[in-house]
Amino acid sequence: MSTQRMIEWLVLAATAGLLMLMKWLHLGVIHYNWFMIILIAWCLGLVVFFRVISSPYREKE
């Protein structure tokens, strides 16, 4: 398995972990605005992260 593919799976696991943590904290029920801000920021970070690692200027393995 390539390094890039492992990183993608780790990011997927981190996303699942974040959602489970926010569920455990009842963040979506108690502080809905903070819940949405965290989700939007996380999604923006994922978009930027995946754009950087899949950049056409990056060397292919």
C-alpha cells in the first residue's frame, strides 16, 4: 500500500474519531453552532489537505 493511500485512510479514521468524540460530548445537541463550525472547519481542512497531497506538481510514486 502506498504512503499516500495510508495517509488517506488515517484521515478517514480521524474523521470518524472526531464524529464519535462530538457525539460522546453531545456537542450537536448542546452547542449546535460550535458543532457546525467544527464540521465546516474540518471539511475545509480536508479539502485543502487532499488538494495539497494530490497536487499535479507533486512527484508521482
